[in-house]
Amino acid sequence: MKTIAVLTSGGDAPGMNAAVRAVVRTGCENGARVLGIRRGYAGLMAGDMYEMNLRSVSDIIHRGGTMLYSARSKEFTTEEGMQKAISVCKENGIEGIVVIGGDGSFRGARDLSVRGINCVGVPGTIDNDITCCDYTIGYDTALNTIMDMVDRIRDTCESHERCNIVEVMGRRAGYLALNAGIAVGATSILLPEIDFDIQTDIMDRMRRTQKTGKKHFIIVVAEGATEKLVEQGISGISGLARFIEHNIGVESRATVLGHVQRGGSPSVKDRVIASRMGSYAAHLLLDGVGNRVVAMQKEEILDFDIVEALNMTKSLDKDIYRTAMEISI
Ligand code: ATP
């Protein structure tokens, strides 16, 4: 009987539970013993795991977060930590691990694979920033959460004829900000990937729309773009609110959405894709294949060598940004 394991690592994302469920059920239905490792690589090194069965993953498909808990571990990135993890795998007869997480977690999966423990990565991160994938588990739910939250902000923004600046997650990648910005009709969208000028991209746009009768404004800022504001002498989104009030005369408020973006019941899309990816990953391990990342490209589920996947590049579609700027004026 084969023994495979599953863990969730790095930042949690809605849909991770659906992926865990799919790994466990695929493994059990194909005659494998499936171990659930708690708290990512930290739990692996500590041997914090238990045997799962078909019923262990009942009633989780609709839940955000991860039933296996998630963690980050510096110790695991050291050779000593890695050897600890390998010993635990050997003691427990673990032949392969499905690692659900972001690119940091995939680097850990690569390092375990080269040391003889087959690992398959499944992309779980709300930022959609994994280079080999068009889509990552949690992204759709997070987008919908942001849209819902900003719609609420818009109600009060409109009543008071204000400008509301909303910071969303995305340190290195602006997918959430760009697509949420389109969905909420933001006047300006600031992204880490695209240089912007406060005068041209915010103040001038606001003034132009004011002349056409617009009285309330939403500005969406990715976390990573906040740092660029500082470079232009503006202290974050609160500083931007003060700058707009002073220069345009529109009362302005700043909101950081924060961790609300990580939670919530996963969307249909996240549940379905997570289920397909989890099952695909378990089948790879059951077939004795490791050192792979499961990905989605053009609606198709496929897999890549982890090292190749980590070396791929992906860039934000500038045409989508141009469209956003053209229509939200
Ligand atoms: P998110 O996209 O949500 O941040 P992530 O998987 O990229 O998710 P990280 O914190 O970067 O999150 O990585 C999770 C864990 O993976 C780390 O705590 C560490 O244990 C392991 N890890 C990260 N980078 C490496 C690396 N270069 N080599 C080995 N292990 C790594």
C-alpha cells in the first residue's frame, strides 16, 4: 500500500480545503494510505500528522482557510531542517507529498524532491502570482470579496460625495487590484508592475471626471504600489487621501482591506479548480511521479517540472490595464 501525505503552507487561501479533500479522497479511493500533515513544513519536521480517511474531509469543501492549518518555517529552509523532514517521511513511510501553497512552498517541495521525497505542488494563493499558472486557488474568491467590500464602501462614498482609497493585497503582483479595480469601476488603479505619476494618473483623472459631473471616486491601490507612493513623497494611502483633499478639495478616506481578503467560503470556481488540481496531484504521486507543479493554463489542468515552473515568467496583461483606464473615466 502506498502512503502519500498532504500539507498546506504559506498564506492560506479559500479553496485549500477543497484541494485537501480531493487529495484525500483520490488517495483513499485508489487504495493509498493518506496522511494529513498539520502546519505545513513546520508540522512535517515535528511529525505532526494523522491518518485521514474519506470522512476526515467531510463538510470542508465550503469552508475558507485550511483544516490542516498553515505555517511558515525558517528552520525548514536549512539543511538540518530538511534532513529532519526527510527522517520523518522515512519513519512514517511517506512516499510523496502534495504541497498546497505558493512559490515559496514550491521551493521547499523542489528541495525535498531532489532529496528523494516525491512532491507535487498545487498552487494555492489569493495573489494569482504563480508564474506557470493562469489561475491560482483562492484568487476568484478573494476578487469577489474585494468587490463586495468595495461595493459597500461605494454606497457611503456616494452618499458623502467622497473619494475612497482602498488598499488590496498584492505586494509583487497586481492581479487582484487590476481586476477588482475594473469590477468596482475605480477611477484610478495603482499597481506594482506599472509606473504611475500621481498628477497624471490620479489628480488629472479626478479633475477630468469632476468636469463631467462625477462627485465620488474609488481608487484601488495594490499593497506593492503603496511603496511607490512613498517614493513620490506621499506617505501611503492615508497620505494620498490628505493630498487629494488638499489639492482637489474632495473629502477623502483610506481603507486597508487586510485579512478579510483571505477568508470566506470559496467560490464555485475555486471549489471546482481546487478539486480538479488536488485530484490530479494525488494521481501523479500514486503513479510515482514527483517534482511536479500542477497548473492551469487556458482552462486545462496540466503539470510542469518544479524547477522549470519556478523559472517561468508571467506578466500582467497591459491591455487589460489600458481598457480599465479607458472605461473608468
Ligand atoms: P504565499 O504566496 O501565500 O506567500 P508561499 O508558499 O510563497 O505562499 P512562503 O512563506 O514564501 O509562502 O513559503 C512557505 C514556506 O515554504 C516557508 O516558510 C519555508 O518553510 C518554505 N520555503 C520558502 N522558500 C523556500 C526555499 N527557497 N527553499 C526551501 N523552502 C522554502
